[in-house]
Amino acid sequence: MICCDYSAPFDQWITRLKYGKAHGMAKFLGHWLGLKTQETTHLLPDLLIPVPCSNTKLKQRGYNQAALIARHAGRVLKRPVYTDWLIKTSEASAQAELGREARLQNLLGAFQTTRPMPSNTRIGLVDDVITTGATLQSCVAALEKAGADSIVLMAVCRTPE
């Protein structure tokens, strides 16, 4: 489930959320993601897991924007959000300037779960922006390794191809 392309005004809103500490944007974007998910998919998730950020980014920002978005989407969907079930285990290089292949290599083994995933449960994996899909691909691999059998990808925006 992707709400829209990463273009005006959404690109500006995401940037404000990520770098301008505009937490109110997370409420709006998460609420919207929850509504769009309800409207457009018959595969509603049973629970939400946000894509984790690195410890460096968490210390710089003081929050994980995907977790804030997931929290608000979870309220709309009436689903629990688990922010500690998936963690980033390596301080991979920043993805923003890398191409698809470099992103995939950069993220090999970068994520792991902290527990086995429940069976017969549809997991909503939440992120703010999908660029190449490398981050989500790496997260999905970690979730599947832990036993996840159904994953719904949820993001506010995707970069145009």
C-alpha cells in the first residue's frame, strides 16, 4: 500500500518530519496511510511494525519517523504497533545517495527480529518513503527468517521511477 508519489507537497512534508522535527506531520501522514490502507486493500494487517532507523539517526532526531507514522496508522486501523520487534543491527551508510544495487549491498544483514514472528498473522511493515525498495526488501528478509508468513508493505510515498 503506497499512498502517493514522493512529490510536492508530500516530499516537503516528509522532509519536515524527518529533519525539521515536525511531529504533527506524522499524525497527518499516519492517519492518511491508515485510511488509504482501509480503502484500498482487502489484506488489512493484524499488526504493524515500523522500519527501524539506525541508532545514529535515532540519536540525531530523537525519534523514528516510521514509528511515528505507524503509531497513527495503527490507531486508524485499530491494530497494535510493535516498535521493538525489528531492529537495525548495523550502522550501514546513509542510503540517500546510493543506487539500487549499492543500497542492497549496504543493507545485507542490517536488520533482525527480536522474537519469532507469530504464525497466521499478517504484518504491516511501515515506512515513510520507498525509493528502490532495498530497505523494505532487507526488512522482509529478516521478518521471513523469523517466521513471518504474510507481510503487507505500507508507505506514505514512493519516489517516481
